[in-house]
Amino acid sequence: MPERSDAGRPAVGGWAKRCYFAGRALMDATLRPYDLGSTQWYVLWHLANFGPTVQRDLGRALELERATLSGIVTTLVRKTLVEQTSSGEDQRQRLLTLTVAGETLWRELPDLSFIHDAAFGGIDEADLATTVRVLQLATERLQNLLRKE
Amino acid sequence: MPERSDAGRPAVGGWAKRCYFAGRALMDATLRPYDLGSTQWYVLWHLANFGPTVQRDLGRALELERATLSGIVTTLVRKTLVEQTSSGEDQRQRLLTLTVAGETLWRELPDLSFIHDAAFGGIDEADLATTVRVLQLATERLQNLLRKE
DNA sequence: CGATATTTGCAAGGTAGCGAACGATTGTCA
DNA sequence: TGACAATCGTTCGCTACCTTGCAAATATCG
């Protein structure tokens, strides 16, 4: 969050937050005319590119908690963009499929890759690799601490 | 969010998100016994270190939207940790002050610096600097795009 | 086979973020 | 001075994240 100017150091976490929220805000602003949130877009993106998916697998792929995904799916079903059928062998699982309206909307949506390009385009590849490595290592350490608590 | 394995590139934004949420989850877990959220902690931290603050200034310092801070302050007032008085020259402004209960709780809270240390301790300073530079540049670019939209 | 454990999804309740719209106050300027 | 603009905080509605607790279905193992 803020700079934590008492120590001067903790800027990394603060910038991770700022960067994440800035990208997400741009995504939300771009999708607002289509009445879509960023995570809803990720769900449509996955279904459009990988076909019908079991809700459990989608949660794993997008790294969303079951409860979180459940709400998002409910919203998308209410908008008739996604169909949720309890088909298949396992009666606990729900299969998610794009509806015709969902496919139509997906084709109308603008390409969002400009966001990533605008953010990181032109930056030295080695610096990007360093950034990823640092963030990845920090994340792993934090998650280890969380697990062992 | 996810890896966006179609292009393989957008990992930076995904790791920024993961790292931010991992740190925040650890913060939330540590504060849970005290019934405090991470942003509530930042408000107490600021008031404990900088003294009574006008709500507007606190929002700027912590980079929180007015609507967001309003809700958090309401929560802290309900818990009788913070007092919100409409004092001063400008009758629009609200002054935020730690109550005695707030000061007492603040002294009981554990030191959270271990989180930053665990995440980034031992990592090469130059790499950390590169990470901050990359994230900062990306954030600025994104915010520029947001403004001009 | 049957008791137990695991998995899957849902609902409720809480935190944190946003935009938009609204009073109330204050500042500005013709 | 008086109309208009800007500021400050709140409220409303929304997205998205979490935990906890539940029920149903399935898997596992004695």
C-alpha cells in the first residue's frame, strides 16, 4: 500500500499493489461499456479458448477460491453468457459452457493485450525477467509462511 | 491474474497480483486475532505515528479513495478505536484521532515487519531496485492511459 | 458392505476496492 | 454580493477477494 516512509524499504510490496490495481483499473475501464468485470473477462477468455470446463478446473486455472468463482459464475449465468450444467459422471461437478450470447459478446470484445504492451513494452527483457523472479520468490516465501502458520 | 499461457508473456502482472495478495493474506492472518483488516491497520499505523489527521490527508497518504476510506473509518469508529470529530476551521473536514482504546490496541499489536523481511530479505539490492523501477514505470504508464481515456 | 474422509459447490458475512450521485460547505469571480 | 465552481464526506450499488459452515456426492478403507 503506501510508501511506509518510516523505513523507506517496503516500497516493493507497495508498487506491486499499485501496478496490479492500475492494470486492473484499465481493464475495468475498457470493459465497462460491455458491463463486464476483469475476472468475468478471464472466465469468458478461458471458456472461449479452452472450451467447456468443469468449475473446479476453472478455479484451479484462474487461481480463484471456490466461493469467489461461485459468485462470478452466478453473475455470468444471470447475464445468460454462461451455462452451468450438472452433467457428467460426478454429480458434484458443474460444467461451464459459453452460451451463444456469450460467444457473440466474446467476439465483440476489444483485444486487451494493449494493456500489457503499454505497461511493459520496451522494457529490457532481462529487467522483466528479474522482476518476475523477485516477485515469484517473494510470493513463494510468503505462501510458505502462510501454510506453516 | 493467471499465467495467460496463450502468449507466455503477461506473467509480470500476474506475479504482481500474486505477490500483493500473498503479503496481504499473511498480514490479514496475523491481524485476525485482533479483529483488524490490513487497511484498518494502516490507518491505525498512520494515526499512531503522525498523530491526529484530517481524513482527506489520510486518504492521500494511504492512497485510498474517499469512498473506500469512509467505510474503513466507519468500521474503526464502530469499534471505538478511532474518533471522528468535525473540528477545525473547515466544517467539511473530519479530524481522525486515536482513542485510548485505539492506542492500547496499537501497543498490543505484533510487529509486522517480519512480513517484508520474509518476502524480500536476502535478495540482491540491485534486483530489488530493478523490480521497483519496472513496477513503477509500468504503473505510471497505465495511469497515464487511464487519465487520457 | 458400511463408516469415515474428501471433494464440490453454495450461502452468509466480512474486508477492500471502484464509480456515481448527493448534501453541505467553502472558494472564486464577474 | 451573488451565482457558480470546487471540495469533503457519505451513501448506494457493484466487483472481487476471503473464511466458515453446510449439504450432497463420491472415494477410501477397515
